[in-house]
Amino acid sequence: MTYLYAAYIATWVIHGTYLAILVRKYSKIRREMESLKK
Amino acid sequence: MKRGFPILAIVTAVLLSFALYEALIGAPTERSMGDVQRIFYYHVPSAWTAFLLFFVNFGASIAYLVKRRPAADIVALTSAEVGVVFLTVNLVTGPIWARPVWGIWWTWDWRLTSTLVMWLIYVSYLLLRRFSSGGQAPLLAAALGVLGALCVPFVYFSIWFFRTQHPSPVIGGGGSLDPRMAHVLLINWAAFLCLAWLVCWTRYQLEVAKRQVEEAQSLESLLEGSR
């Protein structure tokens, strides 16, 4: 069961990390958009 | 799509939860491997989703090489990036399954090695996009995308043509799979496809916004330079 849970947790850690990278990119672009508007 | 996004997000979340339940509890336990076989419900759909995304990358790369439309370039970039994420899941879950079943984490057989090589090709593709600032970068990346896609059929059919330690195909190729297991496998694939579509759409919008910002910034610096 340890291996099973390890695989499922690893899957969601990988997807979660990628989603976190996308969120960071989104906030960076948003900040740049705001500074362009000024 | 903007209006449909929250609906698709909810459908994806529900489908992923249901697929997880089916994979961990609903599906029958395999006789020889036991519960560790359930890794298969994430391992296989991840690979199929990655293969599909690499074919999208192939189509978009061809379209970019022919018509030079930025939209095709963005689709190619998006599909490659999300494809690498799914293939990473496949490459990580594979050894976690192999350790208790084969007694080893990794072996350099045709299927495993070709999958790793394909992953490295698409990671190189992303590195090329990330660190090359020249105007030729999308063109070079498109050419690499076309070459990378040639790996997909090779990886897929490697277990048909070569003797490998990897299990034989579960669907087609003489493999037999319990219909209830096939059902759970397809539910998980459907859930992963919805997730891939959502993530690709978000990534596409991000790239469009990024390019617009870069264009506006270069215009601004040009205006400041002329003053």
C-alpha cells in the first residue's frame, strides 16, 4: 500500500507544482500589466 | 470558453474525484500484484495524455512551419509543456510500481529507455523555448517538435516489436484486461483529458497575455527612446 500511496501522492505533487508555477506566472504578468497601465 | 471554464473546472474536479475513488476502491484487486497494480490507473492514462499532447504539438509545429502563425506556436508550446508534466507523472509512477513488482526501480529496456529519451527531447524543446531569445527560436522549436513526435509511435509500439520487461499492451496487442479494470482505466483517462484541456487553455491564455505585455513593453521603451 505504501507504494500505491507514494505513486498517487507523487502524481498530485507534480500536477500541484506545475499549477503553482502557472499561478506565479499569472501574478507576474498581472503585475507587469498594472505597471504598464500607470 | 471563458464562460465554460468554471463549468469544465467543476466537471473535471468531480470526474477526478470519482476516478480516484474508482481507482483506489471501486476497481477489483489484481490477483498476483495486489493493490500496487492500482498505480496502473494513473500510470497508463498519464502516458496516453502525454502522447496525445505531443501529437497536438506535432500538428501545431507543422502549422507554424507552413503558415508562421503565432497562435500555432503558442499551441505547440502549451501542448509540449503540459505533455512533459503528464509524461513526468508516467516516468515517476512507473518505477514506484516496478520496485515491489520487479524488485528493481529501473531497467534499460526498450520501452523505459525510449520513454526517457522522449521526455528528454521535450524537456530540450522547453529549454530551447525558455533560453533562446532570437527570432528563430519558434522555428527551431517547431522543427524539434516534429522530430520529437516521431518518438511517440516508437515508444508506443516498442513493447509490440521488442522483448521488454515492460508488461504487454493492455488494450489491443493480445493483452487481456478485466472489463471492470478497463472501465476504471477509461474513467481515469477521461478525467486526465479534462484536466489537460483545462491546464492547456489556462497556459495558452497566459502565453497570449505574456506576449502582449512584452509587445507593450518594447513599444514603451521605443517611445521613451525617441523622446
